[in-house]
Amino acid sequence: MSKIKQIRPPAVSGMFYPGDPHTLEDQIANFIQEKPNETTVVPKVIIVPHAGTVYSGSIAAAAYRTLLQYRHVIRKVILLGPAHRVFLHGLALPTVDQFQTPLGEINLDTQTIQNLVDEYPQISISDQAHAEEHSLEVQLPFLQKVLASFRLIPFVVGEATQKEVADVIETLWGGDECLIVISTDLSHFHSYDEAIKLDTITARRIESFQGELLGDHSACGRIPLRGLLQVAKHKGMSIKRLDLRNSGDTSGRNDQVVGYGAWGLFEV
């Protein structure tokens, strides 16, 4: 008798992105097709925002469209996003077999997940950390749309050192078959002009691999970002800014905006 698959259902479907599969698929397709691909090489890492798709979807798409030409090559996705709902030490993985969205189910790499929990003291199992976390969930429909078939290793990242995150990323680096996704928004709830100033500083620090200079209010995903940038600097990677805007550009309201950026990182 086969084991019944354990599934994490969508928590923010119908709120952060459309709950109807046809509407969601059309929306993402429109974002992806909005502009031509700006890279000739597929990135090893993408950094993408995680707000509601009406706010940050077009910015995220700037990175996701670069994966289309590699859609049959990438078979594993390492996804790291910050914890918004629970206080968490270290990095948390779930116990489930699949994550579900309106576009279907995504299989998790359960064997690797178990191995990671056994090997690294900074990694724990916490379904609670994943249950309502949107920073990971909003990336899933994009991945489902641009990739053919892949297994997922999803981390909710809480309080962790740069080295603790970097060690995990380094272990999972892999080859062309493995994509790393860092989910983060930038500044929160400043005026439009102030957000541009703050996000420009953050962007420069990201682009110069200075993760240790990312302050507490620079990016909600600064902890996974710091670890990623340490690895990227060590490997001598190149980085390309694909988009940098804020919710004032996409939603029209300019008094309390949230900043969004998209980058691709490439192995030289």
C-alpha cells in the first residue's frame, strides 16, 4: 500500500495572487511576456520580490523570464525566504511531500531534506514556519510556469548567521540542474522618493557583494541574502540588475511604498 502524500495547501492564494488557475496562469504569462529577456546566459541564482503579484509580479518576472531557455535543464530549486509569521532560529524545512498551488503540486526533494536536517544543527523541521509563509509561496506559480519539472527544497529563514546560511547554500550548489532563489522585498513603507534613495543604496551593496552592510531595514530577506552574497563573492560570480522599482510604480500610491528588486547572478 503506497504512502499517502502529505501536502502543504496554498495559504495566500486569492490574496497575494489569483486563486483561479486560468487567471493566475494568464497573469504570470503576461508578466513574463511583458519585456524581452535581457540576458544571454541563464543565472545560477535569482533574487526576486514576494509581494502580491499586482505589486511586484512584473519585477519578479524580469528574473523569471531568464529561466525559460533553461526550463528543461533546471530540475532542482533551492528556495530561501524570510520568516514573517513565526519567530525562528536558523533555517526551517517542512515535513510534507508536496507544496500545492492553483497550478498543481510541486514535489519536494524529501531525501535531501532529511539529509540536511541530520547534517546541519542550524536546520530544523517546522511545518508551522511554512504553514502561512508567503515569501516562498508567491514564487511557486512563477516557477511552475517557467520550468518544465523540478523538485523543491524550501527554507524559511529566521535568525541565522551569514555563515550558517552560506554553508547550506554551498552544500546545495550543484550544477546547471540546480537553481537558487532568494525571496526578498526591499525598503518598507517610506515615501516614494525616500524609498528610491534607500533601495538604490541597498542595490549597490547587493551588487558589490557586501551582504554584511545590509541593515535591518534594508530588505526583509537580508539574512538569506547575506549568506548568498558571501558564497557568490567567494565564487567570483557576476551579478546583473534586472529591475528595481517600488509599489508606487505599480500600484499608483506613493505615500507608503515597498521596494522591489530583481537580480540574476552568474557563474563566470
